[in-house]
Amino acid sequence: MDQDEPRGEVIAAGATREKTGNPISRFFGSIALFFRQVIAELRKVVTPTRKELFKFTAVVLVFVLIVMGIVYGLDTLFAWLTHIVFGVPDA
């Protein structure tokens, strides 16, 4: 394995090998390759710091509030337009 080449890429490169041998061993070999690739990807995950976590949470909450405002505004607009077009039935 090259020092410059990350482990995950080497494992993924093995997925393109020519398929030879018995189908059962290929099946279990592909399962093993899948789990090796999953572990290689999980090793790349970086846990955010506490400060980053609060920052990301705040960004998500602000975005959700903005989308809620847009949906509320559109709902109110369409309700008003429906009222204008169809009117209110007499009671």
C-alpha cells in the first residue's frame, strides 16, 4: 500500500476486481468488502467540537424558523385568495 493513498481508497479499489471463483465465496467476500469499506468510511468521520455543535444547531433552528414563516405566509395568502375567489357561504 502506498503511503500517499488512504486506506479507504485501497479497499474501494478492491471492489473492481474481476469476479472469479465460487459464487458462495464471492457472496461472502462481497459482504466482507462492504463491511471493510463501512469501517474505512467511519474512520474518516470527524466529531464536531462543542462550539461547532452549538453553531450548527443555531443555524438549523434559524433556517427552520425562516421556512416556517414562509409556509405560514403562503398559507395565509392562499386562504385569503380562496376567500376572495369563492366567498363565504351564507349561514
